[in-house]
Amino acid sequence: MQISINTPALLFPAITLLMLAYTNRFLALATLIRNLHAKYKTIHEDHEVIKAQIKNLKRRLMLVKHMQAAGITAFFFCVLSMLFFYLQSEGWAEGIFGLSLVFLLLSLTLSLNEIYISTKALEIELKDMEGI
């Protein structure tokens, strides 16, 4: 298989959009955490649901951090691969491009895991409302 400098360049828009999506997820989590903190301070009743949400949000926040780190690493290796193509070191360029794809897969896997956890958070809220 023959690849050129154009192959890693094809990942630029995909990785950029992925990082934008991850940033939006982070901002949504930050808003949820701030709202939950305010709710925790004002409500002196059943804190069990809030504690379950806090545990869930901590895990999601950690996953988003790792998703972003893996995405940035994929982007870094993608650019580095292009540099090696430019320097006419095709062997290094292809190997580094492979690493870029591995980190992109890792980032997507973490993202899928975070989506499953976020649905659990909604299930906690629904379960709490079932008692009403």
C-alpha cells in the first residue's frame, strides 16, 4: 500500500470536528456539575441521587479528559507523519500515521464509553422521578 502526504491530511477535518464535539461535551459537563453543586447546597433532603450523579459525572469528566488527550495525540502524530512525508522519510511517516490511527481509535472508544455512562445518568434521573 502506498500512502502520501495527502493521506494524513484527510484526517485533519475529522479530528478537528471530533475535538469540537469533545469540547462541547466538556462544556455541557461543566454546566451540569455547576448546577448540581448549586442544587446540592440548597437542598437538604435526599442527597443519594445527587451523590450518584456526582459519581457518574466524575467518571464522565475523566473519560472526556482522556478522549481529548487521545484526540490531541492522534492529531499530533498526524501532523508529525506529514512532516516525515515532507522530509521524504516514508517509513517513519507511515509508522507514525499508524500510531495516529491507533490514538484516534482509542479516542473514539472512550467516547463511546462516555456515551453509555451519560445514558446511565439519565436513567438515575428517571428512576428518581418514578417515585413521584
